[in-house]
Amino acid sequence: MCMKAKLEAIQAAALEALQDVKTADVLESLRIEYFGRRGKLTEVMKGMGQVSKEERPIIGKLANEVRATLTEAFEETKNALESLQQEQQLNAEAVDITLPGRKPAYGKAHPVMQTLERIDTIFTQMGYQVVTGPEVETEHYNFDALNTPSNHPARDLHDTFYLTDGHLLRTHTSPVQIRAMENQKPPLRIIVPGKAYRVDYDVSHTPMFHQVEGLLVDRHVTFSELKGVLVSFARQMFGDQTQMRFRPHFFPFTEPSAEVDISCTVCRGKGCRTCGHTGWIEILGAGAVDPEVFRAVNYDPEEVTGFAFGMGVERIANLQFRIPDIRTFYENDLRFLHQF
Ligand code: PHE
């Protein structure tokens, strides 16, 4: 075959082969087949020496044309493959923006925390400062400094979780009264939200529970101011209709002391199952600070007086959300918790 025919055959074959190329790999092997060191086109170019002098310029020109045509055809095929691949990738990664979105699952505060925050807000709006203290306490802060002698029933092993070295899990938030008064001079107006622990478990008790303690100390503080503060709190918490009742009681650290009831939030005092048909529900303990407590922190009981109160947060959350069994708060059943 003459040179011219060879070149034309190579060009035709290469162009036809390019038609069927579907991948970059095949294209590359085709490129090697024609342009490689042993490639078909290369071999022909090497044979240029045999061409006669007269023919050489014509064949040379043709060879260059074939080379240029094929180079361009390879380039075009390469570009076509690349844009095809890009298109396929874009299709594969396409996002349907008309699909409905997935709702993120929002967490929210535990119902007991919601109640606790509400209590905090009511008292901070009345000018109380929020103070906290340790849950692992000493007998001194939990009992002695609160005028609770070692033979008092509250010290019974049955109620208290004792730890080693005279430590215990605080049975109430009252020890923070002592810590606050040790740290600050009067006047003092604080609330103490936090956890307390007692060996107890039934429909109205869990071993860990929450309290909010209140303490106000100043000159000439009277019991009627305590009543005013608590009535104001109860009406903000449970509504304007709420009635309040003080029953004489005993606490080692207050004198006089009272247990404080509100009119039943369910039957409004008529009597129902929630209030045990009494019309009243106990929500807190309170009293005038005992002079012995002031002496324990070097406050002068002749100079200052004060009142203190302590309320159970679960009990108040119970009333707020109408939960019959306090223990459900801590079973962590999401179906229950999601309702709040
Ligand atoms: N600490 C008492 C209790 O846990 C409540 C209380 C606090 C009573 C402050 C009077 C004054 O039962």
C-alpha cells in the first residue's frame, strides 16, 4: 500500500474507533494505539525516509494534516467524555428541593425544671438573689448549725443517706441558709433551688427531689411579711383565686413554724381526690428564723430577725401539671416527658 493510502486508512480507522469510545481508559489506549512510540501513526511517520524526493512534500503535508485532524478528534472526544461524566455526577448528586424537610427533634426542659425556673422567676422578680450550695454536706451544715440536735428524728438513719467521714447527702436545701449567712452580712434575701435526698420512695416521694429554700434577714422582719411574700408567690404560681392556710408546726430552725397549704387547685377547696377531700394541699414549710440559727453564724438575734421557707418542687409540678404519681417524673419515658 502506498503512503497516501496508508495515512488515509489510519485516519478513517481512528475516526471510526473514536465514535465508540465511552470511557477515558479506552480513549487513552486508543491514543497509545495511534500516537504511542509504537503507534500506527508514529510508525508511518518513521517510514517517511523511504518516500521519494518528489512525493515527500505532498506526503509530508498529508501526514501533518492527518496528525492534526486526529489530534483534534481525540481532544474533542476527551472533552465530550468529561462533560458527560460531569453531567452524570451532577445528576447523581441532585437534590430534590421540593421534598418536605425533616423536622429536627427539639429537646426541652424537664417538667420539674420548668416549674423550678418559674419559681425562681417569681422570687427574683421580688428581689431575691439565687444562691446554690453543695449536695454532699457535713452534719454540721445539714443539722447542727440548723439547731437540729443529734437526737432529732430527722437524723434517723431511715431518712438520711449517710456517706463516710461525717458526710451525707443533704436532706434539704436549708444548709445553704447557713453557708449564705456565713458569707454575707445582713440584710439578706436569697432563694436556693437545688436537689435534696431522703431514703423514701412512694407515689409522693422519690429518693432525689428538688426544693427551693427562701431566706430573708433584716431588721424588724415580721411573720406578716412572710405571709405576704408566700401569698403573693402562691397567687402568681396557681392563680389569683388561690387561698392560703398556715398550720402551726415545728422545725428546729424556725420559731414559730408553720406548714403552709393552698386551696386545692383541682376542686378549689370543695374537696376531691387530689386534696384527700380536705380542700387543702400542703406546699411548703416556713417560719421565723430561730435565734439559735443566727447565733451559729454570728448574727446578733437582738439586731436582726428573718424568715425562711422551703418548698418541694415536684409537689408543685404535680399540681401544675396534674400528675398523680411523682415517680413518673424520673422514669424518663419520653412519651410522658414530651407532653410538657
Ligand atoms: N427544710 C424544711 C424541710 O425540708 C423546710 C423548711 C425550710 C421549713 C425553711 C422551714 C424553713 O422540710
